[in-house]
Amino acid sequence: MKSYSFGSGNPKAFHAYPSGDFDLESGTIKRARKPKNSLFHPFKMLKSIGNRFKYYYKLHPMLVFFIFLSFGLTVIVIFSHYESQFQGVSYSRKFNRVSDTYPFAKLRNLVMVAGHSIYTSSSCDKVDKEDSWFLESYQKHPGQAATFLTHIQEGVEIATKDSEALLLFSGGETRKDAGPRSEAQSYWTVAESKGWFGNQADVRWRALTEEHARDSFENLLFSVCRFRELTGTYPLNITVVSYDFKEERFAQLHRSAIRFPEARFLYSGTPASPTSREAALKGEALVRTQFQQDPYGCLTSLSRKKLGRDPFHRSIPYPNGCPEIEGLFRYCSATPYPGSLPWA
């Protein structure tokens, strides 16, 4: 008997029926159906989850509520944590960019000396003489010039002790008969002529001017903006140098008007001349009352006084250099400024 082999080569496994379902009646093969991926499958799953949620909520409503409340609080805490880290990184990067852009970016604190007069003499060896300064009638007292020098020297000494301080002499071109000279430049020139900046010029390079302020409130507000122009940031601490009888006006009224933290605000007051102190105290009481009623100096006679102290119609550049507090510059009301501030 002969044996037959099917096909050539090695024998292969024999499949009686091909893959699929074989229909005996028709003699055909039905191919197995491939499952279809429905686009609506996720929605069915969500619907199923929703139905289960409703079921459990009907059985245990308070338990489900507290579970979702705990979950929500956990998400908020985690988000707040990562947001604070992100803000820290963003501030660090922003500070690095600021350091590359602003020439005084490393300075942190502001020392502001408020100007009270303009030096008019062509000689620098008469700074302690009253006739070398332009004085209003209420300022014409013996020893008045010496009080200006005390302010200037006090500001320089405070800045000398703080290597991170920017010293600003503040005051505009407030007197027509004094010519286009500013109070700020007068004070800076006197400090330079007296050699108070020091031999190594450590303070001189960080002693500058703010030359647009027309009253004490603008001395403070404009100097804060000037600080921002020069450093790219706002001062961490502020020290104001002026007369001792003006401390309440600066440290309470003006500071509160810009909502600067009291713990970071310092005041260095020096005495008025003995012959002018009584009149100065009476005048200060009146001005203080005016600022209590008009904190921003824009509603009462304080506004008219500022116009009188701008004889050359100088255009005030602020708040161009401090856009974050533009609203504070535009604000005019008897109530505190309600907007957000970088330091509040």
C-alpha cells in the first residue's frame, strides 16, 4: 500500500474548520464580529458613575457631603501650596530681571528728607545764613537755615548706617522768586559742598533727588514712586526726616493715606529753631486738621496751596514710573484708598 502525503514539505497541523463560526445548513463560514469602540463609551461611564453617586447620596447624604467637602479642601490646600511655590519662583525670576534693568536694584530701603526751602546763594560757603535761602514770612527766624542743614545731615547719617538705603531729597521748584531751582537739588548741593557724603562716596552714589513734590504728602508719595523708578521695586522700609512737630502728620496721616505698614515706617524728627517753634506748632495744628479732612490734599485749600507751589507749571511724571499704584495717584476722597497696593 502506498502512503500519500498532503502538500510538500513538513506536515502541518490540519484544521478541520477555519476560524469563525461554520453554518452547517448553508455551508458557509460566519466571520466573528469585532467589537466596536463606541465614541460614547466615556459618556456611558460617566452616566453610570452619576447614577451610583445619586444612589449613595440617597442612602447617606451627609456622609457623601462630607467626603466631597474633604476632597475639595484637600485640592484647595494642594493648589495653594504649589501656587505659593510658583509665585516664589516667579518673583525670583522677576527680581533677577529687575537687577539687570535698574541701576539701584540692590537697594531695599528709602530714606526721604523733606525739603522746606531753596538755596539761592551763588556761594557754597554761606549755607548756614538765612539770606542764602529763600524764606517765606513764617520762616524768617534766626537759626532757621541751621534747621535745614540738620535735616540734610541727619538723612546722610541714616543712609550711611544702612548700606541698602536709597537717600532721596524731596521737593520741587516751589518758589517763583527763587527761580527754577528745586528744594531737592538745594539740599543735595549743600550735602555735597559740606562733604557729608564721605570721602569714599559710599552714600553719594545712592543719594538722589525727587524734584516734583509740592507738599508733605507728595514728599512721601512721590518719593515712593521715585524709589520704584530707580530700583524696580517698592521700599521695604521707609524713614522720613523732617521737623519733630510734623511726626504725627507724616507717621500717622500720610502713612495711613498710602496704607504703608506702621511697623516698617520710621520717623526722624529734628527741632525747629527756638524763635519759630511756637508759631510752627500753631501752623502745624491747622495743616494737620486740613489733612485729617482731606488725606490726599485734593479737595480743600490744600489743593489750591499746591497750585501756588507750582509757579513754573512743571509736568509731574508720576505715576509713569510706578504703574502698580496709578490708582493711588488718581484717587481723591476723604476716605482711605480702597484699591490694592504692593506693600499692603
